[in-house]
Amino acid sequence: LPDMKKKFVEKETDAQAYIYKGVQGVKQYLQDILETKETGYFIGAKAMWLDPRLKHFLPRFEKERIKKGITFKHIFDYEVKKQTPEILKVVGKPYKFLPKNYSSPTMIDIFGPYIVTFIGVKPGIMKDEPIQFVMKNRELADGYRKFFQFMWDHIAEE
């Protein structure tokens, strides 16, 4: 029984949850991406990186991301195609678009052991205080990556 309790406690501390707020929270999230050095998967992506408040931070982020070999797979909201198509050159392929009726006011990003759910973002901009709900657990992130792959496999190529 003591061995089982020890294993349970070890697994339990393997998960974290917290909230990032505002532009500083977004910068912390971008830093988390760089630290994982793993592919990023984005569901309902909004091109929020084009927000003017990130214009000085984003070039450094992109340079570091490329240097570390971090790649992305985006499933953008349908509206991004017309409202902020410039993001497609920034992030590069592969990317797809959700069908028109499936866009939402939220987005989910998965990278390494992180799952980050956003509110307060629109195509190309963030509201004054965007909020990010951050969960950190490898097993949970792996499950979300499976959800992503299912969506990816069922969305038609452009």
C-alpha cells in the first residue's frame, strides 16, 4: 500500500493548471512554446499574433522558434482566410480552415505537455485583457493532440 500511495502522489503532482492574463500572459505563453521545443497544434486559431501589441515581440519569437526547429499545424477559424490572410505567410504550412459554421470565440493550443484555451481573441487582435486557461499534463495534451488529428483528418484541403 505505501508503494501505491507514493505512485499516486507522484502522478498527482504531474499536473498543473493556472491562468495567464493580458499581453504579458500571451508573451509567457509564447515563451512556453519555445521552451517545449515541440510541434504546436492550434484549433480555432485566430491570427492573434498579428495584434499590434505583439509587433516587437513576435519577430524575436519567430526567429527563436525557427532556430529551435519548432513547427506548427494550424486549424484556423474560417474568418481568418478573409480577415487576416497575412498570418498564413507568418506561420507557413501546413494549415487548414474550420468550416464556416464551426468558428467560435475560443481557441485551443497544444504544445508539449501544455493545453492552452483562450478567450478574448478575434481574428488579428486580442481584447484588452485576453485570458488563457493553461493546463500542463503530458497525458492530457496527448489526448488533445488526438482530437486535433481527428479534426485535421476530416477537414478538406483548400
